[in-house]
Amino acid sequence: MKKIHLLILFILPLLTSAQLFEGEDFEYTSEWIWGINKNTNGGLIGGLMVRHSRKKGDNVYHTFGLELSNVKHPSEARYIGLSGAGFIYGKSNYLYAIRTNYGLEKLMYKKANQQGVQISMAAAGGPTFGLITPYYVLGADQQYKPFNVVNFPSFQNIAGPGKLFQGLGDADFAPGFHVKGSLLFEFGTYRRNVAGVEVGVMAEVFSEEIVLVPTQPNKSFYSSVFFTLFWGTRK
């Protein structure tokens, strides 16, 4: 309840300031934004996104988006290997989610030129292309191998993690679908520049159970809360 109260205290001033500028002339027909995502299924940086919007009607926009995200298992724990680098013991696969989506964005509160806050409500959905790639680690023998408990019965047998994107050549494909809803708070000070945050929830389902950590329960359905810092241009 405390977090909810803090969120309300944060949003209410934004709504109040945005209402001061509602109805003033601030029109645009298209927009490109790029962003860095943080979500409850990801790490420090959950993913990247790009989205294009085109005007559909009065204060309503079509949106076309592309996202790349690394989906993690909640039980993942990081250890320090013999080389001093961190790795995740027990993890057998990465799950990279490539999402394409179509949606609608509704302007709730407009901002005046070079001042105020713009608040929008958005919903989107579309196919997810899941890439399941083996999780490699560096053994004490200085050989890179996919992790399994037979080859690595203890985390003490591991020197460090594998190379970046190692195992992509052995990736399996898992199709899926996702839907999401969000609020966007845009703080850009100039008409053609965009900067702000997006906060929302997402649900995603794959055609099969994705085994990320074999010794733990795995699933095909994922839900998350996300936060995206974005910037871009409009005209």
C-alpha cells in the first residue's frame, strides 16, 4: 500500500500540471521514439525498443513497435568464477524475446509548446519470436561448454561466463504472442523533441514451456511490470 500511495503522490502533480495546458495548440502527425527498458523479468537493463506512431484521428495514433528483451528466470543467482567474472549456476538456456506489435495511443492530456507534461494511454500486442540459446560457461579447463550439471556438478568447477551471444548458432525457435498496456509521461521541452517515461504491464505466452533453469519450475506464460526511459523526435 505504501508503494501505491507514493505512486499516486507522484502522478497527481503531473495530472494537475498537464490540465493547465489541455486544449492548447500542440499537434503532430508522426513520431519516432527509442528506449531502454527495465522490467521484472529482466536484469539491470531489460531490453531495447523502437516505436513509430502515426496520427489516426483526433488525439489518437497508430503505433508500430519492435522490442528486444532478455527474459530471465526468477531463481537465477550470480556467482563469482575462478577468473573473477560472474556467472549464473544452474542456468541452461537464454530466452531472447523479439517482439513486433501494433497498437493505439490516446492523448489524455496535451502539453503546451515548450512547457508542461503530456500524458498518453497506450495498448499494443503482436507476435513474439522467442530464441532459446544454450547458456555457455568457461570451465576450469579453459574450455567453453553449454552448462549442465553432469559437466559442472559444482559452481567451483566454473571459471566464468561464456562469450557474449555465444550459442546463437544453436538457437531453437519458440513462437509466442504478447499484449501490454501502459501510461506515457512525456517531459520534452521542445515541440520536435521527445523525452519521457513509460510505465505499464505486459503478458506473454509461448507455444511451449521454456526451460531456463532445469532444476526449477519453468513456464510458457510470463507477466511483468515494465518501465521504459525513451527519447525521440516528432513532426
